[in-house]
Amino acid sequence: MAAIRPRDLLSDALLERLGGTWREGRGDAGGARGAGLPENWLAGASGGAAGTPPASRDVAATLHRDIAKLSDAGYLNVALPPEFGGLGCTLRQAACGQRRLARHAPLTALAVSAHLYWTGAAADAYRTGDDSVRWILLEAARGALFAAGHDAAGGDLRFADPRSRCEPAGESGYRFSSPAVLSSLTPAWDWVAVHAVHSGGSARPDRSGAPDAPGTPDTPDAPGRPDAPGRSDAVLAFAGRGSRCTPAFRVARVQPVGTPGDVFTTSAMAWGHSILASVQYSDARRAFNAAVAATASTAAPGGAGHPLDQWPVAEAGLRLDAMKAKIAEITHPWPLVPWAAPDPGGQRLISIFAMRHEVADGARQVLSLTARIANAPAVAAL
């Protein structure tokens, strides 16, 4: 466990310099409600729409500056093992760091989430002796930024959305037919993860030619093995851009659709959903705290029926506590080297998806209750 935690790198002075807070389209984003993220930005495990990234160049520029500041502080490398220049943090520590970051700059926290969960999953795989995604750690150590191309409805870290499609393209990769796989919440990325379903019936491309390429682990799903008729595979790959991303397309995993059978994809699910749920929880907590503070400042002192004594405050507080506890059920026991044993029935993944769904649903309810809290003084004055 890292002696220096990710949240230790997020000093008050650094957080005050960050600007990744949603303000467009809200007349009072800094007011009583205080929510940093649009309500539809973070889809739950149930597959709701993930929303549309802000089109404003000012927002993109702000996020770009924030990410550069976090990189300078070493925050983007917290999941890397120490031999790669990172802190070797646990999933629990990474989730705590994201909660602190999201409390101050929720859009920035969302923008760097993918980088943290891909590097965290790669670190987990590396510690088990799997070098197939070691290149992710090397690229991150050199300053590359990783993003996720699943910012569309149904593509919420599922890796096998039945609506997505890809086909082999030459010897080096796949062609993805869904335009949503290149939609990312991270600006100015170097590598973006793309994933889709490939229907069986043709041979997989050979990915062993490029030096330092990850290919697919030496398993029954080895590169070049013909697909069984009627079989569908979940393909996970990374597309790069810029002259430094060579080769510019790397296939990380090709596995039968279903429960992931290796540490990297299982860890990506755990890290991804836990980190995104932490951001969503923290943003809901931020909105609640702001509403309570605003209501307390406008309520008449000592008056009967104080608005903060009403049930929405207690209900929202209980739901927030339950959300935090659900995240802890996944993040606290997750080891630095995850279980390599099979996951019968996908029980670990079921718990991960259940946690994400409960946090997403809880956040929606907290925001609804927060609106009631913000309106309580006006109602009490009638």
C-alpha cells in the first residue's frame, strides 16, 4: 500500500487552481444546488445515456489545463507500480483521491478517470506476471494520457455491448463500425480504448509482428486462432494518435463474449466502475452540502419548522452514506494483485455492476432531494 496516497497529492492550493466545474447552461451552478456535473453525464450500470460532452472550447481548454496541473503534481501516475515512477496505490486509495478531486472539480475528475482505471488495471495485470499490457504502464510513465471510447448509451464499461460491431482489418487490428467508440470525455488523449463485438466465422488478425505490442495473452484465445462458427468475441483495443504512438493500434484482449476470464479486464471493470461511482457520489455530496449551507444561511434563526429539520435532509444524508458504503464494499478488499482464480457465475462482476447501479440511482435521488432542500426556505416562508 502506497505510503503517499493519491489524495495527499491534491493539496488545497492545487485544488483551488482547478477550474473543471460545470457552469454552462446553469444560471446558478455555484449557488444552492452546487452540482458540478450534468445529471446525465455518468450513466449507471443499467446502461442509461452517458450524455454529451460540453461543446465549449473554453471548457475543453480548462480541462486541458487542469489535467496538465494534475500531471505535474504526479497525480496521473498514482496507479503505476513504483518501478514505473508511480505510487503503486490500491483501488481504495485511487477512489478516495477521485472523491477529493471531484468535490472541487467534478469535470476534471471525470476527464482523468479513464486514465486512472486503465493504468490501475494494467498494474494489476503486471503484478500477476502478465506483460501483455505492460506497454500501458510504459506509455503512462512517459506522460501519455489514456481515455475511454465508451461515452455512448450502453457502452458504460461493458466491453461487449451487443449493439457495437467490429471486423478484422488487415494484420494489425480491427475496424470499428460504431462511431460512439471514439467519443471520449477526456480531451487531448494519446490513447483511447475502443471495444466492440466481433461475430465469429473468420480468422483473427495476427498481432505478434510489432515489437513491444501486447497482442493477446498466451491462452486458448491466442492471436490468429480461427473463430468457431457462430462464436462472438469481445474485442478490446487501444487507438493512438500522434507520431509518438507507434504502433498506433494495439489489441489488448480478444475473448469470448461473457464473463471476462483474465485479471486485466476484470480489474478494468472494478477500477472503472469504482472510480466513476466515486466521482458521482462526490458530486452528489457536493450538491447536498451546498444546498444545506445555502438553506441554513437563509432560514430564520430559531424559527419553528426549520427547513433543515425536514425529512429530505435526513433522507439524502442516509442515501449518501449508503452510496459510500457500497463503493467501499468493492474498493476496500480489492488487493494489489487480484484473484487469478475463475469467477464462477461472474459473482465479483455482478457485485461491481450492482454497486455502480445503486450509486447511480442513489445520486439521482440525492439530487432530487437536494432540489427540495434548496427550495425549503421559500416554501417555509409561505
